[in-house]
Amino acid sequence: MTDDRPFLGILLMLAFCVLAPLGDSVAKLLGGHVSLPILIVVRFGVQVLLLLPLMWHLGLGFRLPRGTFTLTIARTLLHMTGIALMFSALRYLPLADALAIAFVMPFIMLLLGHYILGEEVGRARMIACAVGFIGTLLVIQPNFASVGWPALLPLGVAVIFALFMMVTRQIAKKIDPISLQAISGVQATVILLPLVLLFPSLQGGGISLDQSTLTLLLLLGGLGTVAHLAMTWSLRFAPASTLAPMQYLEIPFGTLIGWLIFKDLPNGLAALGICITMAAGLYIILRERRLAQVPQVPTAAQ
């Protein structure tokens, strides 16, 4: 028996692909006047405040299954690092460009799923990922290197979040997703909050808590919490290799959000790349849905 339900996992990953760039856009709006450590503390602190009442209502606890404590710590550290790198990149790069550069991540994730977790990766998935990767290269603006070293930050995001998703896959079926996210939030807050309080230099001169800033900070935490809860749930129902091509859909969603909020519009080459990545992602959705509807016939090998 298996708990995998690929189409449900795909729908949850699609929700993540919409909510995550929305959260990134809020971080970009705040990045000009709120320090990076405070952004991260608020991101995880709001996660705790939102999930603790939900855990109490559902009767969930903080007790971890044997052998998962080290993995949850590793997952939290990877999550914190990935978010910090992405928020830093957004201070220098347009939203669409930062996402496009970071989107070598699904390709890395696919390979990790195959070679580390031993997940089956068929030829169709490999082709879809390769096509999506080509589209990603087209989305990247030819002159992105002109911004200097910050252009390398999304590459770090790609590696960190590929590892993050691999770790999540290992524990997602052992820990309830709500408990996992709450535990991650508590761990990150316990690590970061004392540092911010003890070292005023990390506060960046403090925060002017006007209504607009406070609303955006709360929105940052809320969007991040719901987005990564959806991602965690998706990995509970589908293998990493199935979900890898879906990640490419975050690029067109991020491009649309970047245009609506920041008036950043890709050029013709980038628009072509967006179309290619959308086609690759939609192909995987339709293929997995069709396979889920076909009864599995046992073979001699089974």
C-alpha cells in the first residue's frame, strides 16, 4: 500500500506556486526599509502564531517520531537559509529574474530524487524537466550578470531548497504537516529571536511600525505559512520526481505578480521561455491525472 495520490499532490504544489511568489513580492516591498533578520523572524514567528491554535484545535502535539529530530532541525536550518538568500536576492533583482535564475532547483530536485531517494524517473518526466529547464534559460535576461554578485544568490536558493524538499519528503509521511510547520516555526524563532534581541545591529535601525508595514509583515508570515504547508502536504501525497516539473509554474505566476506590483515585464525572449515552462508543467499535470485514472494491472514482476 502507498499513500501517494499524485494528482492531489500536484494541486497542492500548484497552490504553493501561486502563494510563494506572492510572499516574495511582499518581502521585496519590505526589503527597502526592514532588515533581513527581522523579516525572517517575523516570517517564522507569524507561522507559529497561526499554527499553534490550529494544532490545539486538531489535538496535535509537538512530539516527534523516533529518528526525526535531527531531520527536522536540518529542515529548519535549510528553510531559514533558503528564505534568507531569496529575500536578499529580491533586494537587487526583479521578482521574475530572481525566480528564473533559482529555477534550476526542480532539475536538481529531480536528480536528487532519483539518485538519493531511489525514486523512479521515467523518460517523459526527464523530457518535461529538460524542456522546462530550457524555458528557464530563456526567461533569464541575457544581461543579468550586470547586477554583479547578487545574481548568484538565487543559485544558492536552488541548491538549498532542493535539499530542503528532499528532507521534507523523508519526514512528511511520519509527521502531520501542520505539526511539522509549527515545529519548524518554533525552532527558527528560538534560534533567531535571541540573536536579533542581543545584537541591535541585526535590527537595521529598527522598524517604523506604521499600519502599512505591520500589515505587510503579517501578510508575509501568513503567505509563507500557507504556501509551505501546501508544499509539505504535496510531498506527502506525491514523489519529489513527480512534483519537480510543477515547480516551473512558479515562474509565470511570479512574472505576472511582478508586472502587477512592480511593473516589471519580461522581454520577448523571456516571454517565450515562460510559455515553454508553462507547457512543460501543464503536460505533467495532465499526464499524472490520466495515469491516476487508469487502473493499475499487476504484472509478473510485481
